[in-house]
Amino acid sequence: MTRFLAVLMAMFFAVTVAYAAAPAPPTDVVATDEPNDVGNQVQLTWKGSAGGAAGYMIFRKAVVGDQLSGASQLESVGETATGVTEPVNPEGPDGAVRIEDLSFADDEPIAAVSGGETSYLDETVEAGTSYMYAVQAVSATNEVSPLAITEKPVTPTWDWINESKLWFLFIMLTISLVVILFVMIAKSGRPVKVRKIAGLEAVNEAVGRATEMGRSCLFVPGILDINDIQTVAGLTVLSNVAKTAAKYDAKLEVPTARSLVMTAARETVQGSFLSAGRPDAYNEDDIYYLTDEQFGYTAGVQGKMVRDKPAACFYMGAFYAESLILAETGNAIGAIQVAGTAMPSQLPFFVAACDYTLIGEEFFAASAYLSGDPEQLGSLKGQDMGKVIAALLIVLGCLFSTLFVLTQSEKLGEISAYISENILGEEGLELNDSQRENIQAQMDQTKAVEARNKSMAELRQSILDRAAGADGT
């Protein structure tokens, strides 16, 4: 009898220890449809295990019609082979799934998160399908808690309007209206002021000098293909250079690194000579293809420059390491050089070695500047107004952020957050609770730092006073 009691007590103790080792289940598990998406996200939140956990495992089942999916429609990372479909009533007496009918025993988790996490964003769901979720706590010794299951299924839906992008919509509509306004102004005959671009104004000077010296002009349209916007912008400038060369009866050569660019350049130059009234002066052999290979093309152009010594060199397009080689060669032969590119890494070389350089957007504005077309000028002015709006918002954001730090005013903090996170960000039209909590947390942190600094200053002064008193005695 004594032995039986001892065995019974040992078993009870073992069961008690095992039960104590298992973590408590998480609570308040809630699954919600993530707003402003295409129905492919569900946000799952819960309260952590009471005794703490090393991690959490996430389970998911898909509710199809009046049944909860089994092996054939199970939503999980792994596959189960039970082949069992579990009937469930999605519309119970209280409109919720009957938890007692739900089992995740044969399912594998779709994800696992650390013990410090209390949320998970499921990005692998399908719009229109209902899902049930369960969360299980896991201890450091791999003991697991009972499953905590959501009370009702969640059905992700497709949102036709992304509210987080509404400010972007308003800004784009404003810029579009400004563009239309300036196009109408330009078409009415009223002047649209565009500042002079020195590099484009120098085209007449460069081509005229080549004519006087009896030398040719060289135009390099970059090394990328016609699908690159910089190449297209370069061909726009080529049109103006070719028209000027036709008027001055100067020879214009255009070596290219792509066959399609050669074809487009021939069409451009031919059209320019025709509009200048000099179709007879056009020679398609002056626009030719060298090679697609970067430094092979560079060597070919460099050799042409050294042999023919053109009086004017134009570099308009996308360039890489060859930019400095070409510009230095042109500088060595004494040519007037005009360059334009949107490659930030190559601009310093062109600025250092060329007489004129179109920097970034000046290069893309060349088309509107040279053509004087009302639609292009209106678009250019509208884009400038968009930049002004963006710059103004950035300056205001910096100003209110600075004032918030200096004054710790909650109102200034909200204005700063609204500009940076709502207007320029993706937080929507209104400040949310999370933003307000962040503002309050920043204020509390600043007050804590100030209090600590004040305490340290008082302590330092106290030590100094004691030291002074000791010296006096």
C-alpha cells in the first residue's frame, strides 16, 4: 500500500511539473483585415503569455462555405495527409464560429515569431476567402501551450481606394491643374519665362567657330540604347545642333554605340536639315555605328577626335567611365565642349573638362527650351511648381520639427508628424493613435532626459560645493 501511494505521488508530481513547464496560452487573439491593400493581408494581434514565452507559432485554416477546410484546402506551410474535412457552422447563434468544433491538431504553423512579438502580418491570404487563426506559445524547452483561437473568421477584401495615398492624389491633381493652366497661358501667346541655359545658348557659338575654322562638329549621344530617357533627351539636343550646322554649312558627325540610336539619329538629323532648307547637305554616312562594347566605342571616338580635331564636341546622353576620357581628349585638341547628362557620378568630370555642362534637369528641359512648344513649356512650368510645393513642405516640416524639439508643444508635434508622415508619407488624411502615442513618447523621453541632466547638474554642483568647503577648512 505504501509503495502504491509512493508511485501515485510520483506520477502526480511528474504531471504537475510537466503542466507547470508548459507556458500559458496567449489571450485576446484578434484577426483583422489590413486596410488599403488588395485583399492579400491580415493583421493578427494577441496579448502575450502570462508567464512569458520564448516564441509563438501561428496557425491558419480557411473557411469555405459552410465547412472548415481539411487536407484539400488547408492553408499552411506544410501539408497534412488526414484527408478529413471538419464540419463547422460559420453562422452560429452569436454569429461566430463554434470554437469547440475547430481543431488545428493536424496543421503545421504558417509562421513563428519571437516571444517579444505580439502581432503578425499574414501576407499570403486571398481576397474573399475567410480564415480562422490560432496562436500557440512555446517555451524555451519547446513545451507548448493550448491554442488560443480567434472568435470569428476574418475575410480580407480588396480596397478600391488606398486612403494612405490620398494626399499624393491631391498633390498630383494640383500639379496637373498647374500644367494645364500654363499650357493654356503659353497657347494664348503670353510669354512663359524660362531661364536661359548657358550650354544650349553656346550651340551657335560652338558651331559657328567650327565653321570659321573649317573643321567638323562631333556629337556623341551616350552609350545606352534608345529606350533610355537620356538618349532621347540627347537626340532632342542633336536636332537643334543639326539645324544650326545646316544653316552654317558645317559638317556634323554622330558616332553611335547602338544600331537603333544610329537609325533614330539619322532620322533626326535628316529632319533638321530639311527644316533648315538644306536637304542636299545631309549625308547619312556622317551618322554611323561603331560598336556596342563600351571601351571599344570610346577608343573609336577618341581616335576620330585625335585624327580629325573637331572644333566643337557635344556629349549628350548617358555616360559612364568614358566621360572623362572623351572630355579630356576634346580638351587636349582645343575643341569647345558642351556636355549634358543625368548621371551624378559623371557630372564632376564634365564640369571639370568641358566649357558648358547641362546638369541633371537642365538636360531634360532642353526639349522645351529649344522648341518653344506651348505644351512642353507648360509641362516644364507645372513640374517646377510641383518642386516648389515639395520644397515648401520639406521646409515647413523641418521648421515645425525644430520648434517641437525646442518647445515640446504637443500641437507643434502633431503638425510636424502630419507633414512628414501624412502629407509626404502614407498615413492617410488624419493622425492616428499610433502617431499620437509616438509624439507623447518623444515628449516623455525629452522630459526624462532633461530631468536626468538637471539631476546630474545638481549632483555636480553639490560635489563642487563640498570640495570648496573642504578646501576652506
